[in-house]
Amino acid sequence: MAHHNLDSLDKKILRLIAEDARIPFLEVARICNVSGAAIHQRIQKLTNIGVIKGSQFMIDPEKIGYETCAYIGLYLKHPEDFDRVVNELKKIPEVVECHYTTGGFDMFVKIYAYNNHHLLEIIHDKLQPLGLSRSETIISFHASINRQLPIADFDEEEVVE
């Protein structure tokens, strides 16, 4: 993966918009003591190089009825089917994350369900038919930490590539 060198203005902009994605560019410009056009250009550059991957409103799943959050380690009967399984997982709206991992699991997914019964239906009716040999489910009671990765101040010598 490419590492992008960010200057102090880039880092300051990223801190501000990570804290509040709805902050007006002119407010960012005022805080950074640069023009609004400069902020617009920097954000466009950061978007073009893939540092910023868009913006979105974060919906609290529990507030709209999804009371169960589960992490499921999936073991595939045929690990070479990984790409096919990922494409099928994309069609399951309750699957919000999928990771290719080290360790015993072939992949690790995060799922939101209305309740435990709904979670069982997802596992039995939607996941098992994808070609799983087995799965391991961990239910999350509460996310104690849920945040953006901080924009660190570090010297270039400290960066490991």
C-alpha cells in the first residue's frame, strides 16, 4: 500500500473534518488561516489520492432496530472461493464489514441483526449456503471505543513502510 506524505496543513485539515465531517470549508480555512479555495484544493487532492474515502452520516444501528451486533469468523470449505464468497456477502445488507485475516478464519465479518433469532436466520439461511465448513460467532454487548484513527504527528523517520 502506498504511504502518502502529509504536511502539517493536510494533517490539520484531516483532524478537523474527522472530528466533524459537516464543518464548512470556510470554517476549516479560518482555523487553518488559509483561503477557502486552498482548503477545497487540499481536500480534493486528499480525496484523489485516496486518503479521504468520502463522507457519510453514521446511523446508530440500535436506534433503527438492530439490537444485535456480532462478529463471525468464517471457515470456507474451499478457501479458493474467497472472492466469490465476498461477492455474495456484499448482497447481504446485514453484513457491514468483511476482513481477510491471518489465523484460523478464512474471513471475519461484522453483522447487525434485529435480535438473536434474526442473527440465527442470517447465519443459517444466508451464510451457511455460501460454502462454509463452520463458523464461530461472538456477540458484542457494547462498543466501548468506536472512533476514527487519529492523525498522528510523526517525523518521516518514524514511518515504517
